[in-house]
Amino acid sequence: MGERVRESSVLLTGASGRVGRAILGRLGDAYDWRLLDRDRPTHEFDHEFVVADITDEEAVAEAMVGIDAVVHLAGDPRPEAPWDSVLANNIDGTRTVLEAAVEAGVERFVFASSNHAVGGYETEDRVPKLYRPPDEFRLDGTELPRPGNLYGVSKAAGETLCRYYHDESGMGVVCVRIGNLTESHPPKDYERGQAMWLSYRDCAHLFERCLDADYGFEIVYGISDNDRKYYSIDRAREVLGYDPQDNSADHIDD
Amino acid sequence: MGERVRESSVLLTGASGRVGRAILGRLGDAYDWRLLDRDRPTHEFDHEFVVADITDEEAVAEAMVGIDAVVHLAGDPRPEAPWDSVLANNIDGTRTVLEAAVEAGVERFVFASSNHAVGGYETEDRVPKLYRPPDEFRLDGTELPRPGNLYGVSKAAGETLCRYYHDESGMGVVCVRIGNLTESHPPKDYERGQAMWLSYRDCAHLFERCLDADYGFEIVYGISDNDRKYYSIDRAREVLGYDPQDNSADHIDD
């Protein structure tokens, strides 16, 4: 169960998005990055940059050459995205990236799933006490998906595709159900967002652990160590060695 | 928790397939059926028959007018079906049928899922003892999907869509993970098929229960009461009142 050598080549899809920024801001020098995004970058990156759409099988296969690990963030990120978009970008697109990764012999695949894959658990009788520290309700990643929107449906489908490609190929795959990622400060006046806050620092650390740890197939929650939480981070701690430093409770009176 | 009146109008998609035959053979007179299939029927049906593709939103919406319940069997049924086909027919098509059903105020929706949604649990260390009576391993519908093929991925995605549309609308939805349906006799020399055998008689009875019982959202296994089994039928018994009469063990020496 050795640590990975840091010379590994990592393909980061959806590199220009917010999660990509959180990762590259702290891990830019830690791996040999190949960035991929649908649009030309609006600023300079210190890494190879491939402009390609993840629904383009040929372009994705080409971007996968020589890659050891994939962090797959690309997709329509809007919770209110229409079905046709999440079907094409998030379901079909994720399948294209997984297929290319297996073909290329990639060893680790990190999939950006979402809290929206399980948003339906926030039922009327649970909310808002679910968001407050004394409440003991926890989701831990073993529960069935229960999306609150079609975007969440697409992320759950992506997780099932990940499970299938792991079983087929042995490629290590971890699905991270990312919470509410904001820079420096958790969202204000938004209990739900405080409960699932993920700081930039903890986000980068979590993805670093996803790239360096050994695992088979995992579904983990990506949140900081918030007092308020209804997502367990036990599995991320145990399997990945995730050790978050931030807690939304430390910021609530800021 | 009253029984449904039997005058209910039921839309049966994929009516010309094998499951449709098992259902209509015994329940042809029990409901007011509207049959739908992509192809013109090759024999006469005693019911209204709509020729339409479930990926055609307008045609599906039209077929849904005046319908109380839906049995959704349509889709590419091949375990080895290619991704593009299951993406279009089984994922996108199921979403089209669900959306139309909710729009039309349908009360009950029965989704033909499949054992292939969880085929990946049949791992090397479990098989073949999994298929034999003393083995205690059971899947019960609460486990995460673990498909053995892309067809299974598409059925798992259909289940997640069902969950979402149930949560959104309150429409009662049951997903039936259908086992190995064969007429009169379980498959010979195929332990897996014997373990998940579903007789035509039990199949019709199960779908009748799905149309008549009251439920919110359920995932159940559709198999006979086989001595050999690794799927639990407890939930189908409890919630639906399923009372299977057949057992593959009674036929093994036939």
C-alpha cells in the first residue's frame, strides 16, 4: 500500500471550473498536470492545456495518452441544468472519459460527484434540524442515490458507471460527493451550505489523498470537518487518510 | 389502503416483448389495457395498440391521456446491448415515459428493472456457491447498484430516475428487478437462471400486485419462491402482498 510517486501524470477535466481552481491553486506543482476544458482558458496556466469536449471520443482518447490518473470534473455543473444537457455531458460524457481511461491503463480515477445525488434525503420532516449539530442523521455513501434534481440523477448515474468500470478493469475509482465549495469563508445565512462546507484547503487536500491513496471502489463525501454535518467523513478518513483542517463553525460569527 | 378498482386504464410499454406476453396472458381481462410498442404487432391483440417509440415525447404524451397506471417494459432488453442504444432507449426513454406519466397525473408506475443492475455482486469468490440453497447471501434492494454490463447501468439509472420522479410528484413507483423469466420450466443446466427463475404465473401475479397495492417508492426482486436464491422476496411479500406459487427446485429433475 505504498504512496504514489509524485511524478505521475494527471489529466484534469473541467480544469477551468471552481473545483479545478481549488485543486490547482495548492497542488499545481505536486503532479505533472494535463488540463482539459471545453473552452480556451481565459488566463495562462503553467501546464499543458487541451481544448476538447468530453463528448468527443477521439479527442478524449488522445488526451489520455501517457496519463496515470484522472480527476474528472467536467460536466454541466448547474443543479438546475436541463435533462438533455446532463444526459449528454454528465452521463454520456463521463462514460466516454471512463472508457478512455480504462483503455489507456489509467490506475486511479477520481470522479466529481455531488451532494445533489442525495439531495432528496433532505425531506420536510428532517429539515432544518438536519443542518444543526445535535442532529445525528448521517449519510455515509452506502445509501441508495436519492437526487433532488436531474443534475443529481446524472451524478448518480456517473457513480454507477464508475462502479461498472472499476469492476470490469480493476482501475481504482473514487467518487467524491462534493459539498458546498467556497473560498476562505463558508456561505453566510445558509445552514445547508454551512453543513456541507468544503474549504479550498480541504478540497485540495482531499483530491491529493484521492490521487495518492490505494483503494478499489469508493464513494465518499467531500466536506470539511464541520460541527454541522449530515454527511459522514469517516470513510474518507479511513480509506484515503483525509484529515480536514477547517470547520464552518469557526467562521459563523465572522 | 384500499384495493384499486379494476376499471383502471393501464398503459403497457414494450407490450410485444416476453414480459408483456406473460402479463397479458393472465391479466388480459383484468384491466383496461392500452398497449404500446415500437413495432406494429405481428398478431392481433384484444386491446388498443399504439405504435410509438418511447423516445418520441409527443407520442408518449398522447398515449398517456386518460391513463391511471403505467407498466414500463419498453427498452433495449439485450444484456450485451451497446451503450448508445441503452443510453437512448433505456435511460432517455425511461425519463420520457416518467415525465409524461407525472404530467398526466398517473397514480402508479411499475418499472421493469433487471437483475443485471446488480450482476456485479456475483463475484468470483461468491460464485457458484451463491446459487446453491445453503448459501445465505441475499440482496434485498437496499444495496447500491452494481451492474455487470452497460444494460445493467441503464437499468440502475432508470431506478434513480424513478426515485426522483416519485419524490417530485408523489406518484407511487415500484422498480421490479426481474430475474430469469421462462415459460413453464426453469432453465436447465444453468444454476444462476434457476436461482433467479420467475415463472409466467408468478410474473403475472407480481405485476398484478404492483398495480393493485399501495406504496410510495420501492425496489423489489421479481423471482419465484426458489429454494436456490440470492435475492430476497421479503419486501415484495410485505409491501405488495406478493405470494409466489412456483419454485425452480420442483422442476430440476423434470
